Amino acid sequence: FHAERAPRLRIADRVFETLLRAILEGELRPGEAVPTQRQLSTQFGVSPLVVRQAIHRLEELELVRVRQGSATMVLDPAKATDVRLIQLQLEVARPGDATALAAIESRALFTLPLLALAERRITPAELERLDRRVEMFRDDASAEERATFQAEFWEVIAGATRNPLLQHQVRWWLRVSREINANRSLQTGLFPREFYHELTQCLRKRSGAVQLWLARIQRLCAWAEEQPGHTLALERRRATSKRARAGGSTT
């Protein structure tokens, strides 16, 4: 693990985010000791107080274990229970990394309960609003136009669920996932205008929307699994590296 010197602005946040990313991306692995506060203070070029604040925030998120008189140990992020970690993981995610790809999958799967409830509860007025938005949408839309369309389309469906918790989650997903979503060519290929039209027709018939969406996102998940940053790809590389080391040790 190597830490670059932190910039002058937002020093405390930069130290925390760097350590957070190192834990989430496996640079600092579960069971390993975090560098001492003195070492981190030197590497980052900050005061020990700033480092202690960052370590304390990591402890609150159940990412490290701090014990007086002994090394601070990294804990397994997959076992953390603090819901705030989801937001932080998405904030530090970069396009194509494991967290960003997981977010793409999660957002696609999260849509299933929306459609299940919307099929039961959507009104004629809401269906007309969906029709108007689909009619105005173009397959050659810019990334910004596509993001605007998706926000408007799914907010109508969220409203049709009559479930305030799902409505809030939709707004949250739309806000945090714009920068880490799948690329435009993938979006156009999997979700063209005709697909949204067909989805709206299923909602009008009150049947088939969930099945249609589930079949389509299987292709999205297959695409994600092929990306080098996906968790499955990372696990395969680790397994290959482990076998290579084991083979070398026997020769």
C-alpha cells in the first residue's frame, strides 16, 4: 500500500477516501495491519490528528479494528453492516471497477420490484406520461439526453408503485449512478427506444413487464461479467496467480 501526499484542500477527506479505497479494492486486505499512524502521517504529509480522524471513521464503518497498544487491523468489507458504506462505495467507485459494475447490476435488479408493483397500480394518466416520454426519446440521443429520459421514465414508474420507500431509492440511485453507469453504446444496444415502448405496453396490459426486463438484464449481467474489473474476473486472476505461485514452489 502506498499513499500519495494529500492536497491542501479537503485533506481529512482525501486521507479517509484513500484508505477507504485501499480497503475496498483489496490493497489493504482483511487481516492485514494498517500502516501505523506515524507512517501514514509521513506518507500523506498530514498531522497525526488527521490520520486518527480517518482511522476513527473507518472504525465506525466496521472496516478496521482498533485496539489500544496493538496494530489496527483491516476487517472484511463484505461483513460490514453500516448502510452508509453503500453510499461511500459508490462515491469512490471509478467506471469499470468492481464497485461500479456491481452498481450497474444492482440498479438493474432493483428495477424488478418497481415493475411488479407498477403493473398492479399504474394509472391511465401515468401510462400516457410514459408514452409521451418514449415518443420523444431517440436512439441517437446524447448521454445527457439519455440520462434525462431514464430519470423521467423511472420516476413515473416509481410513482406508480405508490411506495414511498421505493420512490426515494429510485431518486437516490439516479443521483449516485450517473457517472458509473454502463457506456452509451451498451445502453443503446440493450435498451433502445423500442424496448421502452414494449415495456410500457406490458404495463398497460398489466402483464409481462417483469419477465421482459429480467430477460433483458441477463444480457447486461453477462456484459458486466466479461469486464476485467468485475469481481468474478478478479477472483479468476487471483486463483490463477495462486496456482502459479503454488506450482513455482514445488519446482
